[in-house]
Amino acid sequence: MDSDNRPVWDGQRRGWVESWYLIVHDPRTRAAFWIRYTMTSPLEGPAFAALWAFEFRPDAPPAAARELFAVGRFSADPFAFSLRVGPGRLNSDLATGRIDGPPRAAWKLAYKPAAVTYHPAPPLVRALSHARFSVPTPRTRFTGTLEIAGRTYTLENAPGCQGHFATPSLRRGWTWAHATEFEEGPGFAEAVAPGPGTLASVGVAWGGHAWPGNALLALPGGRCEGQGWKRSFRAETVEGPVVWEIEGDPARAVGVEYADPAGDRIYVYNTLLASSVIRLEGRTLHSRGTTVLEISSDLPRLDVPLSVRAPVPPAEKSAHP
């Protein structure tokens, strides 16, 4: 929904990170793509924006492209979902962008917004938190073209989602998962946890039914377990228990070094090609090679090289010589 995509940053606040992202899976090639439009306002130094594009292939290492822009090349309509980052544009039904590289990336993707946003946190938690995390379009279909690292893809009804988060801090230790394609039919699943062994939000929608693990009473019973590239989420929802088991391949993951708004380094590892099984009451759903799995760490991992380092903000160009 447009209201959940409107910017939270007021244009002046220091210590803030905001991101709008797309996840796209291509059924024809089995490749997947992660596109991001971001704005960062650190506690020290100039604010800046960026375009990101990641390509994940089942038979090759991922490709990563990013270009930074001075904050003057970022704008977002406060009353409607209309975003600009450099040459990139994003609104409720169209995403375009270009990264000059290396590697070069470009995309033009049309999609339909969802009628209802998925919120991993219940209303009371959202009201008390400075951070915002939502999936305004938890499942959709993308049609258009995408180019990255010399490869061009023509997408038609490729499943995926569109999300938005805004936070004063990138907290360490989270695990995030999303699935938008099941062999058993259309649906989606979303899960997030601060870390293994802690409470977790787990929600599933499939076959006209919903298992909402984002209710206030469900959160304390939610759990994220496991380590490395094998994780499981468990939740007790009002519609019954949910168990989501996920396994990713580090050879098909990308590593990103972030600078927290306070300046601390954070290391995030993500694959869009994980496989997972969801067990519901009397039902089993499979998402083979179409599950997002993201984990973070305060130290670099040895099994995944860093493809993107923490950015050095570009200087704002003066209008005078």
C-alpha cells in the first residue's frame, strides 16, 4: 500500500537508514534478483543515497552492483509512493534504474501492488518502535527487462515482492526469510528474528488461508533456531503451529559490509536461492531455490567473500565553480 511506502526520513534527521527493495525470481532461468533504493543519514558525515542490484544464479557466484549518489539526488513524495534515487525511479507499479558500474546494471520492471501490507510486527510494537519494517506488496508478478554484468533477462510474470524498512540503527544478529513461490500454489511466507534462540515473527499465507505469527500473543512463542546456512522458524499462531526449515548454499550467497549510522561495521549475508519446507497443520509447502535467507554478523564470515564494502559517501557538487 502507498502509505506504507512513504518515506519516514524527514530530510534532516541524523542517524537513519531507509530502504525500498524488490525481490524477483525468474522461473525460466532460475535466477533471482535483489534491487534496492536506499537513503543513509549517518550521525557524522553527509547523507547519501544508493542504487543496488544483485544477481543470483544457481550455477555461478552472485554478481553485485552499487552506485552512490549525493543526497540531492534523492527525493520521495511525502504524500504518495514516488521515489527517485539518481537515475532510478520507484512507485507502486513501476521500477526503473541504472548503475554505471562496474558491473553495469539496468532494469525496467512493471508490477501490481498488493491491496494489503504485511507487517512482521503487531500494531502495539510498531507504535512503540522508532523503526519501521513492512512488506507493502508481499507477493506480485514482475514483467520487463533486467541487465546485469553483461547478461540480459526478459521477465514475464516473474514472482516476487516489494518491501520497505526504515531504522535508526542496523541491529546485529538478525535472521530474515521470505518466500513468494511454492510448488503447491501461490502464497508467501515472511519471518524475521533478532537472532537464533530468540523470539521470532513468522507468517504464512497460502490457499486462501493465513497463519499470522505477527500477533502480539504469538511473538513470545516464535523461535529461530539453527546456525550457519541451516535455520528454522517456529511459531504458534491462532490457526495452528508453523515450522519453517530453510537451507542455503554459501556458494550462492553474497556478502555485504554495511556502516551502521553510528559508524560500526556490520556484515550481512544473503541468498535468494535457498530451499525451504513449511509444515502447517496437515499441510506441507515447498519452496526449492526460491527462498530468501539473510543473516548478519558483527564479524566477517569465512565461507562467503564480501562483494560490497561499506560506502564512502560522495560529496555534494557545488553549483559554483
